[in-house]
Amino acid sequence: MFAAAACKSGTEPTASYALCVHAQGAPFTPGSKGEACAVPQLIRSGQTRTVELEADIYSGEDRTAIVTVEFGPNGWTMALGGSSIPVPGQQTLTITVPDNAIPGDYQIAIRANSNGEQAILVFVVAVAAPI
């Protein structure tokens, strides 16, 4: 399993963002709102992986955000564990790479919208040939 981490943890610097979504264990760029997070992960063609997404806030009340897959590689199956994510809170994203996926790096983007604010998580998945 690989994961998406929050902006409001004790290990991340204080910034003026209100909403954030990114991958657990990913490097965090202050003020990035998740867009600059990079989670290089290796998946083999034909495999399925689950990603833990986490949303958080620096300011404002706890809330719920609508979460969607913004984009991903053609032919891949990406299923969110639900259409919303608690803020702060977690949600899953299950990714299935087709058997015929060509080895290389692929981008996936997740969007969270809440109370007129949005955060976009873009991360890279590296695909290797099947064994």
C-alpha cells in the first residue's frame, strides 16, 4: 500500500493554506496545497494498489470535501472509496494498471472541493513490466 498525507500534522510547517490533500509519506512543500507532492511508486503491469489519501486544513472548521479523480492514464481503473472525504480525514483510491501498460511514469490527479476551496494532488506512479 502507498498513501496521501495531511497539511496539519506535527511534522509539517505552518502555512496559510485552508485545505490540503496529498499522499501519506510524500514530501510536503509548504503552501503547495498538494499540487507539488510527488509519490514515486512502482506498480507492475496488471497489478492493483490502494493509495491512502488524507485531507486536512490549517484554518477553519472541520468539514467534508467532495473528492474526484481529476485525471489518470487511459485504460487504468481508478476507484475512490467514496465521493467525499472528511476534512480532516482519509479516503482510499484503488488503482488497477492494465496488463498491457507500457513501462514508464504516469500521472494521476485527485481533486478535493470544500466550501469554495479546492486542493489538487498530482502524483506519479512508475510502471514496470510484469514478472
